Amino acid sequence: MPPIGLAVIGAGYWGPNLVRAAIATPAIRLEWLCDLDTERARAVLGTSSTVGATDSYDAVLADPAVTAVAIATPAGTHFDLVLAALEAGKHVLVEKPLTPSAAEGRKLAEVARRSGLVLMCDHTYCYTPAVQRIRDLIRSGHIGEVQFIDSVRINLGLVQPDVDVLWDLAPHDLSILDFGLPEDVKPVAVAAHAGDPIGAGRACLAYLSVWLSNGALAHVHVNWLSPTKIRTMILGGARRTIVWDDTNPGSRLAVHDRGVDKLEAEEMQREERRQVLISYRTGDTLLPALPEREALLSVMAEFSAAIIEDRPPLTDAEAGVRVLSMLEAASLSAASDGARVILADTEPMVADQFAAAGANG
Amino acid sequence: MPPIGLAVIGAGYWGPNLVRAAIATPAIRLEWLCDLDTERARAVLGTSSTVGATDSYDAVLADPAVTAVAIATPAGTHFDLVLAALEAGKHVLVEKPLTPSAAEGRKLAEVARRSGLVLMCDHTYCYTPAVQRIRDLIRSGHIGEVQFIDSVRINLGLVQPDVDVLWDLAPHDLSILDFGLPEDVKPVAVAAHAGDPIGAGRACLAYLSVWLSNGALAHVHVNWLSPTKIRTMILGGARRTIVWDDTNPGSRLAVHDRGVDKLEAEEMQREERRQVLISYRTGDTLLPALPEREALLSVMAEFSAAIIEDRPPLTDAEAGVRVLSMLEAASLSAASDGARVILADTEPMVADQFAAAGANG
Amino acid sequence: MPPIGLAVIGAGYWGPNLVRAAIATPAIRLEWLCDLDTERARAVLGTSSTVGATDSYDAVLADPAVTAVAIATPAGTHFDLVLAALEAGKHVLVEKPLTPSAAEGRKLAEVARRSGLVLMCDHTYCYTPAVQRIRDLIRSGHIGEVQFIDSVRINLGLVQPDVDVLWDLAPHDLSILDFGLPEDVKPVAVAAHAGDPIGAGRACLAYLSVWLSNGALAHVHVNWLSPTKIRTMILGGARRTIVWDDTNPGSRLAVHDRGVDKLEAEEMQREERRQVLISYRTGDTLLPALPEREALLSVMAEFSAAIIEDRPPLTDAEAGVRVLSMLEAASLSAASDGARVILADTEPMVADQFAAAGANG
Amino acid sequence: MPPIGLAVIGAGYWGPNLVRAAIATPAIRLEWLCDLDTERARAVLGTSSTVGATDSYDAVLADPAVTAVAIATPAGTHFDLVLAALEAGKHVLVEKPLTPSAAEGRKLAEVARRSGLVLMCDHTYCYTPAVQRIRDLIRSGHIGEVQFIDSVRINLGLVQPDVDVLWDLAPHDLSILDFGLPEDVKPVAVAAHAGDPIGAGRACLAYLSVWLSNGALAHVHVNWLSPTKIRTMILGGARRTIVWDDTNPGSRLAVHDRGVDKLEAEEMQREERRQVLISYRTGDTLLPALPEREALLSVMAEFSAAIIEDRPPLTDAEAGVRVLSMLEAASLSAASDGARVILADTEPMVADQFAAAGANG
């Protein structure tokens, strides 16, 4: 089977990484690096590369050697570029966020589905060994029912010209939620508070609360202004709690057998005063060994495997749309004094249950 | 001058610490440890102590050798105990929260003021070397205008029988805000999201947003269910940013000359395109040396000095009331889907400015 | 059974801790705090204590209510004070080092043995939950044969007037070795390099190598001049490796299933080239939960239990003498260009085996 | 000026890094990757490269387009490969250690000098921003006289087939010493203790003491068997102390104004008792901002600049030979029970001073 001919679109921040990963992926042959600034594309490729540099997206799409494109351009251009690629019969890998609106994302997902082409979102974190282990630990029941999630993703970051901090950083956290949560636990409502204390014209820090259908609360803190880099996610379960500290290679993932339990009803009935009985677990902590594997190589492997096996990728356009729905609701909430916004995609039954469960757990 | 005769009320979690600090304070002579459980009080004192153990609060208040009381009983008892002490002419140091409601707190503050007695809130953190340095760094202008504050105070904590996690832990963060912020920056509005995923009957984790009168956003995460202990506060300023990591003795306080700046208006006018210009500071970080001093000893020193000098203590009843107002607003918000609640004490002019500034900065 | 009447001798750095621990130990009744500076003793006790303060050691030893003494005076005074106490029929707990020479230590051990009195060394670290777990992990075979030990104990410390850094800090590490190593693994030889770069008149930093009878090498770095505090011990085993980081409460003890293995002989014979085959284990890491228990309370509990049960304590005078032998050999080596010194106590057979095993493993 | 034609020799562990760095260096044009295993070389280059892959070193040296070679083969091959390259008139960059013996290294240095060619050792760490700042801090006098150096470089490492852990890892530390120490502070003597607890046939852990001409003691701990990775160097100075923690990006370099001082002689004379007076500095800590620059790119830049400017590189063959002398002395010491070995290169006067200064500082 011949390798998949790929063109990378965009030679800015992320494009060079896609170039490097594509070159290192045996199932892929990199044909083009396309950027409006051809000089930049050439510089990324270096002087000893046979890959073509071009500024013509049309030429790339017209090249029959190109089977697939990987798009790493500003979010505002995604819709047109993805649509053109799909219409040219090319499979597409696209950076997050899929598009600037859920409606556009849904349209692209529909086009891809109709045409039988792979449309994959580069939700890179979902392909890290840590997140894949987290998904296993949750879905296998090892940590028990998910009770709360707290994610912090802050550092001194580039103030993006086209998106605010929510749309720049929160897609990582939301795609991890989408990927890792059990099938039957769905986001239901969102609230967000945002701030632009430097007058950048867009939010530079934001707090996002996501209520889940099982009553749990997830929370995300994203911030471009923090002098220190923190990337921590705590996933509290009824039986164990995971702490993922992505900047600490020595103990990136910890599974704590520590927590607070409420005693069961049977025991409680013996208590005449009916007071809630609490017990504490203070057991061992396990740091699971994780394979050393670069996430972007796994992204490329999944993209090429989905094309070859003619199947949806793990992080397909639907996943991208679900993330967009949460982002849109967050932006709406932030613009409305933090009012809670019920997600449009929530099935009526789930929304009713949530409403019946009462406000805040 | 003879030492101040003190009685400690309550031999539970915090009382023994007050006993130890009182014994170590030269200006104070500990007379009584009072607890409904006299055995417990005796055990705290040990077999070689001359301090009296009693279960009679009346007897303590009737003892002319007692000039002041330090109250470390459950919050629900504070109002009656403090009122009785003030009416008996005793100075009072009381644990946080001052009372379960701001209205009660205001009443106690009024009684203390009328009677010329010291009523001090034990906002212990305000007496740590770290927080005192933070206050200096802010109020001296060293970090510039405060732009954002993010505080995390989470660990596997005791689920309290009488208060939720907001009222248990957030008083620390809110009293630090109250103590450290410049005089002219006031909290204006509050929103909170809370969760009780273990069914304890009260919130075990909560997120609190506090909007400040200068447009900055402060945020507090408190949580009893986290297997790891995190106590970090980031105070972002226009010129520098402070990171306080209270569990890291090696670099408890860091002042970063790192951040994001918007270029000034004059420079911007030269820019015809009027786009926002961003620059980044990536300067050195300073870890200021902090004295090794136990906060509770400083609390006792301040309490005795306020009595001797007949002046209000640094953390007086007014400070306690301001913290209560924020806690009440947070509880109201959490019970209302996280709706933003304007603080009752906000002066009309400030509220107007805040409303005019628009929703979320 | 009435409590044991105890006198604490010395109100300097460590004495107040012994006072506090004695008061908190039910089996003990503190009778006296004895110091040449009576004012200091009184200040340590505080104004509300019934414990006597005295500067007369004779009076303490003459008091029939005193069954035992705990000595926390400079090392140079230990021999006379301990001897007098034993001759007065008192049990003795003494700070490390037991005496300034192994010969003196042996004499005291002999006196205690003849008189049937408890003579216990306060090797405090042996009573920490971490070291007790380490001993279990080693002696149960969980980590396999001990292959190497590396201990670092450095911080900005007090330059002691009477002892150098080896005699001040290394007793901790050496007593842990003595306590934790399996019965059949004995220290055999010692070498030490020391430095006094500030001209203090005694070594302020030192490196100590200890060869063990099973061929393993232990190494200790002690340093008074380091601006940062490090207290780490790595105990490498054939099957697992323990890392103890005493300043990191979040992961004080870690048991790593990581390491390098040589393939077994059977497998190797299949290799015609006879080259050494190496394999790597990169398994999980376990952070065992440790009880929260103050070591000094366990010291007091062991001291009183040994008295009551008329048995040698866990860290008896013999243990103290073994530590002194290593310290003496280290001082001798440091004064001899770091020449390797065979320990005097080494049994001839073990010394022969070690010599036969060749120089450096 | 045309770019320098370069051939990289060796496509094993380090070669691919040299390839990548060469491609990213404008002044260099990569012509060949040479390895006995041509397939491996081709795989490293990837399918889209125009660089040639060959297994013929002769062909590379015969190619007039090749001006320089970068050698990343096992240490045992360095002498022959470097000599052949120099004799063919090529400039040479060679991995550490320069050769397996100082005598061979001296010979190569002589050949290079006579022929006017650049012979540079890839002492990569000397080109990190951290080490360059350390050199500045030392040589500018900012930390005062160097008093002690402690370096730890341990992790679960590859047991090398051709060199022991001293020759594998200690070249890093020794080249940093050679690079960073002031001109007038020279290593004088060396002692080493090594262990092979797994029976690998070569030392897997080692402790190395290096006495400096100013009386200071440097110490290096290298270890292939540690489950955790530690790369820390403490450089104690009379005025300040540097702590370099290479695995901690948040505070890689810290300059502590903390330490122990002896009071000056004048002050001391006023003291009749002539006791040594000690004082403690507990000032602030500064974390200098470091540029983000990959060391290997700086290595390539220095190599090409030295060729173009016809000057010795910062880390020339002489530096390589000085490191080899220390390694040889360390091996000799380890094979002699840790006896102290005076360095052969030590000038007689320095050796005399050192001997006169007495054994251990």
C-alpha cells in the first residue's frame, strides 16, 4: 500500500510540528507545505528537503498526489479551507477549534459524512499517554463515579489576535472532558466569567464551570497572564481521585486512594439522629508508568489509520462540534454576567433531570 | 504593667493552639481553658499546668482576673458568647467566621464600639510573614495596579458539621483580600458555584468569583475533597505578579517581573491600524526572604497590643463584617444558579461605575 | 502503675522538644527541667507549669521521684552526665552522638548492662513513620538485596561550636543505616572527604562513603553551607528502589519498580559472546500512605516501654556505639587524605571477604 | 560566503541531534550522514531529504564539498576518526569524551594545532544558557570566591557497552567545572569511589571528589541506577550561592544571598577569647531570566564561527584534554581504594601550595 500523500497548510506556530510528525510517520508521505509566505514555508522545510513549498492552496488541492491535508491556519479560515478540501475529495486533519461556530462545524461534519471522507480534529491532548490512561481509569470504573473535575491551564501565553483565551486554551480541557468522560455522562450547562485586565480587547483569563448530567461539576481555569505555568487536572471519583500534573515528569499521573465517603444508608438507619456519617480514606497513591510517546505522532497514526480503514477517527468532527457548543455557551455566559447557559445539544430528558436535581448539588 | 488575664473558650481543634500561643506571649497570662467537656480541657492543659479548666462560661466571665477571652467554639455559638463577653466588659478575640451572618456581626461590632472594648477577628493568615509582605508589595505600588487574583485552597479536609466549605475555607482567602488590597479597591459583586458530590448535605467544593471596583476579577477555589493539598495565590499586577505557594517552603513567595503589557496610548496613535499592541516582559524572579515567625504569636501580640494601646486591631470586627458580606453573597449566588450578586455594602457610586464598566471587563 | 518520673537535662535547642514530648506522654510525669541557666529553663516551662526548674544535676539525681533522665546537653558532657545518672540508678535517654568517642560509648554501654538500666540513644529519625516503613520494605525483602544507598542532608545549618558537620549531621544517616539494613549486612569500611571553606575551624561539609559487607556502597553528603534544604535518601534494591524525600510531604516515600537488571546466568550461557545482558524495568511507582505520628512521641513511648518492660530499647547503647565507630573512622579518613579505613568492629571473616571482593565492587 | 559543508559521522543516539542542529544552522550545509548501517542513516534523514547517506568514511573525507565533520561514534573510535579527518584537512567537532585517554587527546590537539584546523569538543552543557550564566556569575565575582561545588547527575540511564558511568556522565560535570571556574582556580587532585552492584562489568555509580587549587572541594555524583532523575549543581561562593536545578524549568537557576560567614580578622582581634565568629546571611533569592536557546544550536554556531574566524572554539581540544586528565585520575583512584591522585598537569607550584595547605581544607 503506498503512503498517504499529505499537504500541511500553514507554516506558523503549529505547522512545523505537523511537518515533523508527518515526516516521521511511515504511512504518510509529505508532499507540500503551503503558506501564503512561501519563504517561511521554505525556511521551515530547510535546504535539504524535497518537500514542495507553495502559496497556492488551489494547486495543492489540484495535486492528485495529495490524498489528505492537515490544516494549521488561524481559526477564522478553517471553514473555507476545510470545505474546499472536502469538496476536492481530500481527507482533512484540522487544528482546534474546528471552526469559530458550532453551526459551521456541524455543516462541515455533514459534508464529510456525506462524502465518506475523514474529518479529524487535532485534539492533541487526547493522544497523550496520560489522557489515554485517564480515559481508561475512568471508563473501567477504577475511580468510581466521577464527582468533580478541576482543570488549570495557565501560563504566560501569546495573546492571540483572533481568539480569546477561552477559545485558545479551553478547547484542550473540553476535548479531554469529551474524550475521557463515560458515554453516559454529558455536559448539560455552562457558565463562564472572563476578564481582560490589560485591555487587550479580548478575554485574557477565564473561569468556566460545566455541569455534568450526573450532577458533577467540572471547572476550567485558563489564563494567558500567569507568570508560572500550571497544567493540572484533578478528576475526583467516588473510589479514587486522579491528579494529572503535566509539567511534572516525575509524577505526571497519580491515582490517589484518598477521599471522603458518606456512609451507606443501611448503616445510617442505625443512627437515630439521621446525621450524615463521613469517613475518610487515606490509602496509598499509585503513579502508573506511562509510555514515552509523542502525542502528535499518535495523532498522525490515528489520522492515517482512519483513512486506510475507512472509519471515523477517535476525535472526529462530532467531537469538535461538541467542544464548539460548550465554547459558544461559555462565551454567551461570559457576556451575560456569568448566567448559566443550558447546552443546546442537551437532550430534553437530561435537561429535565438536571433541572429537577436543583441548582447546585 | 501586669499581664492581661486571658481565658480560652473551646478546647477543640483550634483552642489548643490558642492555649499554646497565649502561654508563649509575655503580655498575656492564661487563666482558664473553658470547654463543656472539662476532661478534654484538662487533657489539653496536661498534668503540669496551673491553668484552670472549667465548663462554666459564666464563672470565667465573672472572674475579675480575666480581662479578655479568646473564643474558638463552633461558629453558631459565636454571637451569644461574644455578646456575653462584651457585656461583661471583656475584650474578645474570636475565630473566623465572626458570626453566621453579617447582620449579627454588625451588631457585635456596634456593641464593641460603644463599650470601647477590643473585638478582634482571628484572621490568622493576615499575620503570616507572607501575607504581610504581599500587602506591602501591593500597597507600595511595587506590583502596580492589581489586575487579577487567583486563589486555590484545597486538600482532603474535614467535612464540617456546621458550615459548608465556603464558610469554612473561603474566609481565609477573603480576609487576605480584605487585608491586602489597596484602600481604594473594593469588592463589588460576587458569584459562586458549589457542589456536594458526596451527598454530605452541604457544599464540599466551591468556586467563588469576586469583582473588584477597579475592574479586576478575583477567584477562589475551595475544596474539601482534593487528595493533594494546594494553597496557592497568584496576584497579578500591571508591573509584576506575585505567586504565593504556601506549601513550598523553598519558594513560598515569588515576585515575577513577567507579564503581558499593552503598549501605551501615545505609542498606539502612531499606529495607523489602531490595533492593540502587546509586549511581553520576561524578567527575573525575586524570592524575598521572609522572617520565620508563627502567625498565631503575631495574632496574640496584636490582640494584647490593641488592648494595651486602646486601639482597634488590624483585623477588627469591621473586617470580619466585610468578609461575612462576601460569604453571604456567595451563598446567595450559589443557591441561585451562580447569578452575580452585588454586595450590599457597595457604595452607590462604586456600583454605578462598575455597572457602567460593563459585565466582564 | 504510676508514671515514670523524668528529668530533662538541658534547655537549649533540643531540650524544649523533649519537655513537650514528655508532657504529652501519659506513661511519663515530667519532674524537672535542669539547666545551668535556670532562667532559661523557667522560660521554656512557661509561667503556668508545675514542673521544677533547677541548675543542680545532683539534686535531680538525688530526687527519688526521678526514675529516668533525658539528656540534651552538648556532646562533650554526655559521658559524665550519663555515667552519673546510671550510677544513681536512673534510666537514661541521651541525644546523639552518644559520646565523643566509641571507647567512652562502650564503657557506658557496659555500665548500663551491668546495672540493668535502660540506656537509649535518641536516634529520632529511626522513629519516623518513613524510616520505620523503609526498614520494613528492606527487611521483608520487598526491594530485594540492597545495592546502593545515597543520602543527602544539607541546608543552611548552625555551625556547631563543639562538633563538625560529620558528627552533627551524619549520626542521623548512620543511625538510619544501622536501623534499617538487614541483620546480615554490616558496614565494613569508611572513607570521608571534608572541607572547611569558610575557615570555621571544623569541617562544614563532608562526603562519607560506607562499604557494606554485601558489596554495596552507601554514601552520605552532609553540609551546613547549602542555601537550600535537601533531605533525600535513595535506597537501591535488586527488585525495587526507595526514594525518601523528607521535605516533600506530598510524596515523602516512593517505591519505584524501576531499575536495571542483569539477565540471569542461564540465559547468558545461551549467549555465545558472553556479553552482559542488561534489561530495564520501568514499572509503576507506589507512594505508601504513612501515619501522621511525631517521631519524638514514639521515642518517648519506646523509652518508657523499655523501662516498664525491662528490655533494651530499639536504639540501645550498642547502636549508638556502632554509629560512633563509623564516625571515628570517618574522621580518621578525612584527616588522612580520604584513605579507606576498615571498621574496627568488623569481624575478621567479613573483612577478609570484603578484601577478597576487591577494591570497588 | 558559502556555507560550511558538513558531514555527520554516526547515526546512533546523538547523531540525529547533530543532523537536526546542522540543518537548522544557516552557516552550515549538511552534505552527508555517515554510518556503518546505511539503512539507519537513511531512516534518520527520512524520505524527503537531499542529504546523502553513506557507510564510507573515506568517501566522506575525499569529498571536497566537505569542510568539516561532526563525530558522534563510540569513544573508542574517536582517535582514528579524528586523526584521519585532520589529516584530510577537515575541521572536527567531536562528542565527549574526546578520546579514551589523555595521551591520545594531547596528540590530537597537537595535530590540530600544527595543521591550523579547528578541533572542538562538543561539551554541550557549556553552551546552555544556564551554564553560560553560571560562568558569568562566577567570573564577574558576583558570588565571590568559589568555596564548594556539588553536582548530582543521576537517573535510570543506559548502561553503556564501552564506557563506565564515570566516563559517560562525569564529562558533563567536569567540562562545566573547566568552563565555569575562574582562570586561576585549577583542579589539583581527584579521588573516586565507584560501584557495580548489578554486576554489569563496569561502574554504574560513582562519587568523585575534585580538590581545587584555592582549597575548595568539588564533588560529583553520577549514577545510572537511580529511578528518579536529578540534575542539580550547587556552587557555593563566599558571597552568594548558585543552585542549578536543570529539571525544574520554573526555577532552573537560583542565586541565593544565603550562607555562613566568618567574621573578619580585624573584628576577631577585638574578641579576646579568639573564638571563631560566625554570622548568617539569609537574604533574598534571585531567579535570573534565561533565554530559551537550544544548546546544540549554540554548539553549531560556535563551531562554524571558529572555522570562519580561524580561532580556537570555546571548548577546544585543550579543554577536552583537561577533562580527560581528571577522568583518568578518577579511574586510577577508584581502582586504588579511593586514594587521592594528584593531577599530572598540576603545575609544581600549585601542587606545593596544595600540599602545604594540608589534607582536607
